[in-house]
Amino acid sequence: MAGAVERGRGVTVVTAAAVASRRSPTRWSPLRWRPPGIALALATAAGAGHVALWGGSAPWGHAPVSGALLAAGGLVWTVWAWALFRAAGTPVQSSETPLQLIEEGPYRFGRNPMYLGIVMLLLGAALGLGAPLLALAALLFAAVAHVLHIPDEEAQMTRRFGGWYRDYVASTRRWL
């Protein structure tokens, strides 16, 4: 029973981070879901699959301290990126026209720190809870963001900021 309670706390942390990033759906996204909603759905499915396969046990062990540190780092990374958008007065929702190109803070290291933060959070929860399906959910979320969401957002940024954004793309990696 204690294992199930610990896993419930992990899902709570994942949910909080997903809600904190407040990303909006893009025109083509599956079911028009926001990326945090996709992350939450994947995490929920992974949790249900884990319970069905292994019950409350961690099949390959767990690393609570390392997992908590990685998850906390992901949450901080996501909230930092979100706070920069808010401070600049530019919408966080990808369906709205961006007002400013943010190149500071975590955006110096990668163009998509909110997505990276969610992936870190999911991987940290997987590591801390010993939930391999949650790690798979993190990788699947990264793939969905990389293939479905990011290209549309980058096209929107290129239309809005032109050469300035192209220079940023040339000098900054997509993820890290």
C-alpha cells in the first residue's frame, strides 16, 4: 500500500508541473490537447499500466533522491521559462501570437525549456518511483512535442520574428 501512496504523490507532482506550463493546443495536435494535458494523459496511462503489470512494486528498483532532484529540476526549469514569458508580457499559449522573442534564462540553452522541463519531471518521477512505463511516457511525450508541436510553434515564430528568430535557431539547440 505504501508504494501506491508514493506513486500517487508522483502523479500529483507531474500534474502540478503540467498545469504550471499552461501550453495551449495547436491547430493540428491530437485531440487538440495542450502539451501538459498530453503529458498528464501519458503519465496516467503509464501509472495504470504499471499497477496492472507490477502492482505497487518497482520492478527494477527506484532511486527516490535522484528522482526527486531530477523532477524538482524539471519543475523549476519549466516554471522559470513560464515566468520569463509572463514577465515579458508575451502569451504562453502557443495558439496566441508571440509578442517577444525570449532568449534569456533557460532559453539561452534550448528553444523549448518548458517541454524539456516536463520531460525531466516525468523522468524524475519514473526514476524516483521505479516506474519504467513512466519513463516510456516521458520519451513518448518528447517525441510528440518534437514531431507535432514544436514545428508548428517554430513556423509561427519564424513568421513573427523572421531573421531574428532564424539567427536564434542557428545559435540555440532545440532541446539542450
